[in-house]
Amino acid sequence: MAADGSRGATRLLHTAEKRSTLVYWPEAVDERLDQLQQLIMTTGEHASRAQILASLVMAAAQDGEKLARLVRTYRRRTVEEGGAALPPKAAPRRPGPRRPND
């Protein structure tokens, strides 16, 4: 029996008990997260900001050196470079059938 009392059921990670994390970061980073969310929306999917962050954390390499290099790269970025890697804002895809390109 699973810890939640269900028999043989597999619990999905995104439905597990939540913990709140308060994050303070530069505006450019927050804008980047918004744009990542927009990119997901262009596929017709929906993901909350928390789900995007959780996905990135779970996908992170289990390698301290790689992670340290990423942090060092982030720390060396200038404010001007902060938004440089941002793709142009994409229009969200509306649900429903796609129109043929005429």
C-alpha cells in the first residue's frame, strides 16, 4: 500500500505535497520565465511558472561541477546581457483546430 493509503497507485510528482519557495531575482530573469511560459503556450499546452521551475530543477544534471559552471556563468552576466538571450515574445496559440496557411 502506498504512503497515501492508496493501493498500488502511482502518485504523480506534480500532485505531491507542496512547499512554498520565495525567490528574489532580477527582472530580466523573471521576464525570461514569462517568455518560457509563452513558448509552452504556443504549443497549445499550459504550464504554471512553478511547474516550469520544478521541471528545470528536476532536469538539472546531478553534477556539482556542471551546476557550479552554470552559476558562475550566471554571476558573470551583465544587466545588459540579462535579456540578450530572450527570444521574441510569441503569441499564445489558441485552442482548437489550426487554420491552414494560405
